[in-house]
Amino acid sequence: MKKKIIYMIVAGMISSFSLSSCSEWLDVAPKTDLPAEELFETENGFMSALAGLYITMTAEDTYGKNLSFGLVEQLAQMYDKLPDGTTDPKSVYIYDNETSGAFNTKNTLANLWMGQYHIIANANNLLKWLDLNGEAVISDSTTRNMIKGEAYAIRAYLHFDLLRGWGPMNYAGNAKGQDMKCMPYRKVADSSKQPLLAAKDVVKNITDDLLTAKRLLSHEKEISLSYYETSDRRFRFNYHAVNATLARVYNYAGNKEEAKKCAMEVIDNCGLELQSGNNDDPILSNEVICGLSMHEMSNFMSEYFSGGDKMNTKYYIKQATRNTIFEMSGDDSEDMRAKSTAFIEDNGLQICVSRKYIDNDNEMIPLIRLPEMYYIACESNEGDAAALFINDVRNKRGISMSKNVTCNDKSERTAALKYEYRKEYYAEGQYFWFLKTHGITGALEHCPGVELAEENFIFPLPDREKEYGWTEEETDSDDNQDA
């Protein structure tokens, strides 16, 4: 498999479990091997370090594959293409044996964990140097706040996706699960072991970081992210992106009032609008609140998505599966998300492949798109008020108003949202998290024979974390000593 070359911000790998050869990790700068003391002597050095955080987030182990179209979509069974060496889609749920199953999920999860904490370490290093000499080097306070705000936001965003994987099922409705010690929250730029925190403490740290970022970026309240405004803050962790992330976190935690408040502020003020067509832009980049730019995306993505005679070796789905996922009846659909503008089709093989990462002129991996704010507003309301938001998205996607859904109670609302997340975020890695957040187990309609249980949604700690990190037993012992 070809590897995408990524220039790392800081030499060395640091996470809560990498303890060897770490003494110089924070003292070396990017590809030039420039000492950090020299890198952070100029404003451009700080800006380069910030840009590098976004670059490293496009690595395969994280958002360049496995936290977007890769592993989390395979866990939700969104592809009919299985890896060579297996005919069993359920083998993707083998988390404890790296040699069983061609998915090799155990190793993939370990790399995902390490990759996230590596980027977090780089964010912490940037924050450390901002505190040390940011004021002396960067004379403009707005620029300093922007850099610091983005670093806090990235740190929170990365920790949240770790929590979604290693945290409890149905967090909002699971008081016992909220006390589950699941992961560290790293705020330090060193190699010290950090304790496993209860999920509720991780949520508090994430929320605190995002509120700090929101305050630091408050000067951006009035900016528009519209394509027509050509803002240089478009796609970054700008003020609106931080607010959108807060809405996502509050919704996860069951704080519906704060979730609705943040979501509505984004809808009303970010300058983006729901799109009614996806010709030449199947990723709907004009709805992206925050995203990553992947250099030479088409070359990298051709391994996973393309048409032609090798289409059946890519991340394809059968046309029948596509019809189930997108609730199609007959051979055509009103929904633009299921049309030929969204999928390359091979009628002979009866398979299709998403265009999202092929016809993508902005080379964009979306992290948060505008429809999610409508879905959160739906979930934070009742009855007709809730239905209004979900139907706004459905109507924009081409579904007639005669097919509007109702949200008369929680069960009906959740069911409607489930199908919309499945359609809207195909190949973007959000559907699996929706199921886990809402405690939805059982059969997957689009993948007969696969039924999800709670154990499929909770990732075990990587072996190296258990071997070198702060174990749960140590954490329990420390808690008893503090009592």
C-alpha cells in the first residue's frame, strides 16, 4: 500500500504510552531540523507550527483515512468491498488479536490512538512556546489569540474523537459509563505518564478547551465562511468551527440547551447555506465549516475510490446496498446524495463508488459540515420544531415536501436522524458515532447478517498503553490514596 508523505511538526512520537527516546522530542522543529528555540523566534515559525498540525491530521492513521472514510465506515459496514483474505464482514470487530481477520483492526486502532496523541503532543508544544515567548515574538494580540485558539480547538477535537472510540456507549444516558476511566487528557508538552480519566472528566476538559478557544477567537464572530467571501479563515478551526464542535460535544453529553444554542449560532451567523446540488462538488465543500486540505488527494485516493476496470477492488458498495442506505425505491431517487452526481456506477457489476474524494477540487476532507448543526437543532427540539430542521436538509437534498418526516416523540426523531446521518455522511465517518452516541445496537439493514452489540462500540486500550502508560489499576490505586 502506498504511503502519503507527511511532514511532521516535531520529530519523535509522543503519546501517553511512548516513553523511550523522548527527551529531545519537543526540541526539534519540522523538516529543517531547526531547534525549537529558533523556530519559535519568529511569527512565521509559530504559523508554520500551526499549519503543521493541520498537515499531520491528514495522515492515514487519523483523518486522512481511518477517522473519515476508512475504519469507522468499515465498522458501520458501509462498504461491500472486504479486504483480501476475508469473506466475513464481522471480522472487522476483532479488536484483541492482530493476526485474526484481514481488517487487522487491533493494529489500526493502536496506530489511530498513537497518531491522535502525536498531534496532541504537537499542539501542546505549540501552546507551551506561545506561553514562553509568544508575546515577545508576536506583537499583534489578535494573531496570538488566533494561533492559541486554534491549538486549543485542535487539542479538544482530537481528544473528543478518542473519547468517541474508547469512551462508553450512550454517554448521555449512561451514568455508570460516565465514570468509566477510558483515556488520558494530555495538556503537557513532555513525556510524563498521564492518568486515565473518567469519561465525564474528559468531556469537561474538552468543553473547557473549546470554551477557551471560543473566547480567544471571539474577534471572528462576524466573519463569513461563504465561498463568495473568500475568507482566509475558511476551513480552519475558526470561531464558527469551534462553536460547531461545541454543539457536537454538548449534544453527545446530553446538554441539549447548550447544543441548540451553539448550533443555532452557527446556522445563523457562519455565512454558509445548505446546498441543493452536488454537481462537480459531491463533498459539498460550500457547506464545510471546518476541514482539512490533502495535498495531491486524487493520487492518494485512487487506491480507494475510482471507476474503470478496477472498480471492484475499491471501496465499492452494491447498488442494492446503496438503495437500502439511501432509502431508494425503484431505479432512481429524488435524493441527490444517491444520484450519479454522488456515485460512479457500473451497471454490469451492479456496484458503485463514492465520488466524494475523486471529484474534489478543494482536496477537502470535511471535519464538520453545516447539516450537522440542523440535525443537532432537530435533536434539541420537539415535535414540529424538531421536524423543521431535519426536513430543511431533506428538501435541499431533493426530497419532496410530501415525504417530510415527523418527530412526534424521541423514538421517531432518533429514527429519522439515524437514516439522515447514514445518507448525509456516507464515507465521512459519522454514522458509526451516531449509533454509539444514541446506544443503537442490533441489525444493520444495509448489511444482512451483521448485528452490532455494545462490545463492538468500545475500543480496548492498545497493548502499549497498557504496558507503558498509566494503567487503570494504577489510577484506582492513586484514587484510593487520595481519598
